[in-house]
Amino acid sequence: MALVSEFLGQLTLNLGPASEPKYPSVVPVVDFDSDKDAARIETAIKTKGVDEQTIIDILTKRSYAQRREIAFAYERRAKKDMISALKGALSGSLESVILGLMKSTSQFDATEIRASIKGLGTDEETLIEMVCSRSNEELVDIRRVYKDLFKKELEKDVAGDTSGQFAKLLLALVQTKRDDPSSVVDYEKIDMDARALYEAGVKRKGTDVATWISIMTERSVPHLQKVFERYKSYSPYDMKESICKEVKGDLEKSFLTLVECLENKQLYFANRLNDAMKAKGAKEKVLTRIMVSRCEVDLVKIRSEFKKLSGKSLHQTITEHTKGDYQKVLLGLCGGDD
């Protein structure tokens, strides 16, 4: 039971006014029967050679809440933990995806962040993606779950594993001070922020990074979208070009990720998926992380941006660049072929 409780935890329903609209590709199945699903998974695991297809068909077509119920039903009937049974039955990339699906979105995100900072050396690429692309609401959940799972404070772990302005930017995001969107458009503040970003960077020698951090981590997303537009009337470069001219290394990557996500988060993920599959021998870690973490959040919208970006559907691209059970499980999460 320990593993089930550890990974499945409690369900959180975000019903607050700040909730972002959801565009999930994985939704609850209508005629849901947890006992029936648990029995099918038990048979699939016991089958000689393991019936991976049945496991994929069931777990990629149920919501997290439903997968959680299946795990408890499995435990009742098999008298053993379903996550342990899946670990024993599966391997490689398929195992990574299926075990990822047995966590809630915030639990998955928290474990990915933890994996990126524990041990020797930091996986900055993962850390930047996870922290800079998550909304305030998502980060609040991640912080809470991180403490539940690892008995550590996310802020302390991030601070202990990064340094300088890079650390300051990530910490400012993790502290979730971003304003909620307002129905009132403050044109004066938009103009002031745009001018402040310009004067803190391109206009002067040396960059006032603290000003960039405070504006980009504290203002609401719709406000910043208008600020970046207004910025072009002050600077000969757009915000992303200015970042490339002013800062380097992990700080540059973080600011670029942040701006791309503030402008169009789903396009950012579509680009990440496209790059991951264009890489020689698809970058499975990136592919798995995005498909698992966004399938119950906004993968339908990511699919739409992917089609506009590459001219091919995400479904078709996955088919061309992956194979075997890994391909089947990703297509299950992807849903339709646009």
C-alpha cells in the first residue's frame, strides 16, 4: 500500500478563479469500471510475455483519478501493489511513461524537478523547462507535493543546486508572486514596464537583471504579453533578441523559455517536441516528460500549435520517429490525428 499512497497521494481539484482553461487529450472514460479495468490489467501482467497493448489501451484512456481508482481496485483483488507489478512487468521507455501516468500531474512534475537536481550535477535543461513553463497555480501545487513526497522545501533545493542570477530567477518563479490576470488593462503600467525592461538592458551598458526578474516573474501573463509588444516601440530588438544580446548561459535559456511560455506556452511545447523528435534517435526523455505532464492539461492545444509549426500532425510525427510499445503509448496519450 505504501507505494500506492506515496505516488497516488490525494487528488487536488483546482476550481479557483485563477485556473487556466484545460485542453486535455486524456479525459475520463464515460462507462468507467475500476474493478473490470483492474482485472484486465492483472491478466495482462500475468500473461506470458506480458500483454503491453491492454495496459496501454487502459491507462492512456483513463484520467488520473480513474487510474488511481484502478490501482486501489487492483490492490484489493491481487493483494499486491499495482505500481510494483507494472514495474516488474514493463521496462525501458514504456515503463517510464506508464509509471509517469500513475502520478498526478503535479506529482510527476515534482519528481522530474527532484531528479534534475539530486545527485552529481544538475540537469539544467529539465529544471529550466519545468520551472519556467509552469503557471503560478501549477507551481503552488508542485511546491506542496514536493514537500509531501521528499520532505524538503522546493525553494531550498533549487537554491542549493543553482547559483547567481540564474538561481534568483528560478527562486522568484518558485515563490509564485505573479499577479492574477485583471479585467482592467493598465496602459500606463504596460508602458512603464516596457520602458523599464529596455532601460535595464539594451539601453545601458551591463544588464540590470534584477529589474528583468521582478517584472517578468511578478506581472500577470496578459499584462506581460502587452508589455513585450510595447517593448518593440522602445527597443530596436524584440524581447527574445534583447535577452540573447544581454545575458548568456543558463540565465539566457531561462529568460528565453519564460518569454516563449508567456507569449504562447503551447507553441513552446510544440517546439520542444519537434526538436526532440528531429534529434538523432528521438530525445525520449523530453518526449516522455512533455507527453505525460501535458496530456491532462493542454496537449490538444499543443497538437494544434505543432501542426501549424511543422505542417505535420503530432500523431504522424510520433509515428515516424518512434517505434514499438513506446510509439503505441505516446499515440495513446496524443489522442486524435489532426
